[in-house]
Amino acid sequence: MRTELPAASTASGPGVEDVLGLIRAGGGRITSTRRVLLEVLLGSDEHRTAEQLAALVQARLPEVHLSTIYRNLEELQRMGVLVHTHFGHGPATYQPAVGAHGHFVCDVCAATVEIPPELVASLADGALASSGFVVEPGHFAIGGRCAHCARA
Amino acid sequence: MRTELPAASTASGPGVEDVLGLIRAGGGRITSTRRVLLEVLLGSDEHRTAEQLAALVQARLPEVHLSTIYRNLEELQRMGVLVHTHFGHGPATYQPAVGAHGHFVCDVCAATVEIPPELVASLADGALASSGFVVEPGHFAIGGRCAHCARA
DNA sequence: GTGCTTGCAAACGTTTTGCAGACTC
DNA sequence: GAGTCTGCAAAACGTTTGCAAGCAC
């Protein structure tokens, strides 16, 4: 929104009230949509599409519109609370920024595998050394074939 | 289409006539659209969007429709002549399969950097060893910040 | 002539935008 | 009351599909 999350957040990430405080501090308003969206979003590390998030929020607030979800997701990403990832050709998925990690996604069966942190680290080190590029592996999944589909 | 490109193609990749021959061998017809599209596509290693390719073909065959381009691109990918890559949020880009490589793409300025082959290889080795995953790094670019934007 | 290929138009799924009214502060 | 946020509708975007006419073989 208008403020960034301080680096001093706890390792498990900010809570709902922390983020609401940030929103208020930045001149934003605390609405029930925002509170419920944050509860849904920060309550799990799962990747969810905007539509899934809308459904979860609508379970409690049926009037909430998908476009409102998109607008809030965008703000929360600007604040650094969330990140989104593209898996294959489907919709983007959203997750808390804390604990974000890289993924392999199978082009055949769409299975996802978390990339081991040491692999991410060596890729990031190599990228920095060779071209000065700072890798942020969370944003795009890396395609290929999972062990099962590669055998077939 | 209905046939796969033999592994014996030259290192610089098949020429227009080679691919047309394959199409014919698979029961397909040789149309002027296909010939021009292949000339445009195989004449350079650049990444081009379907729309750019359509414009290039239309310079010579003004009647060609974008959906025809998409249909032909799909067939050429099935034959293994082409691959497509997703950079950021925009449209997919297409390029000859020969010489395909991984890319870093800057989330800020959209610059792209070719990933050094040895980095790709070590990522692929690590993926295979840790999870049996066979990486195909061409399909998705890896996000981050280029050297210039990372400094800012 | 058979049947693959094309142009066109229309639909698709995801995401964005313009607007007037509703709400938070 | 000022200014932010929302629901709704509509558009934007890249891509896919159905169909009848057209073309390669």
C-alpha cells in the first residue's frame, strides 16, 4: 500500500493485526473484507488462486467481489506481505511472503515439488557471480517432468 | 504434427524445407502460410510473440489470421521444431527449439539474461538427484533483478 | 474428391478498469 | 466531511474453438 513491512517481523511472519496496523499507518482503512482476506491468507502456507481466496472470503462475507480480492492482493503484494507464483498456464497463486520458496512443476501432470534450498542457493550464487543477477525464485515455477512422468 | 523431428538434424537446426518435408511426410499440406511462417521463425533465434510473428507473416501474406498462426505454432511445437517461453506477465514467446536456453528476466525492467549453461546443468543435476525431477529450463524464465536494477 | 487448412467470429479464463455509492476515520 | 474502499459491469488481454469455405494432394 503506502508502507513497507519492517524487516524486523518475526520469522513466522506478521499476523493479521500487524498487517492491519501497517495498512492503517499508511492511511488505509480497515474493512471487514481486508480482515477476513488476511485471516484466510496468513492462516496457511498454501498456494491459492484469487478465485479460491474469493470463495474462502465469501464463505464469511458473501457480498465480496472478485475484483475487490484482486485489488487487495495487489496492495498486499506491494506491502511485501504476499507473493504470487505462476505455475504453468493456469491462474497465478498467492501465498504469504514469509517462507516463499522455488518450485518445480511437472509439465505433464502439474505436480509441484519444492526446490531444495541449497539448490536455490547455488543457482542464486552462480547467477550473481556470472551476471550480477539477483534471483527471486518464488515468482516463476521451473518446468520439467516429475520423477513419475519422466519415467513414462 | 504427426511426426517427430529425427535426432539426426544438424546442430544449427532444420531448415525450412526439412520441416516442410516432415509436415508432408505426416500427411500435412504445404501452404504458403506455413512456408512463410517457417522462414520467419527459423531465420532468427529471437524470441517473438505470436502477434509479432503474425505481423511478420502478414508483411508478405496480408490475409493470414492470428488464429492460423497459433494453430501452426502449436503444431510446430508438437513436432519439436519450436519451443515457447513465458517471460513475466506478457504473452508467450516462440523460438526455434535448437539453441533453446534458460533465461533470467528482470522483474523491474524486463531485461533478459541467458542463464550460463553450466548453471542450468548444475540445477538440473541437483533436481534429478534430490527429487528425480527432470528440469526443462526453457519453458519458464526465472525472475529476479538484473545487475542494474538490483543496485538501485 | 477427400480431407486438411484457413478466415472469420465468437468464446474463453484471468485480470484490470471506470464509475457511483458506501464506508472508515 | 474527506477521502478511501467497494460492488458491479464492462473491457482488456492472450489464446482457443466452431464452423463453413477453400485449397493441397
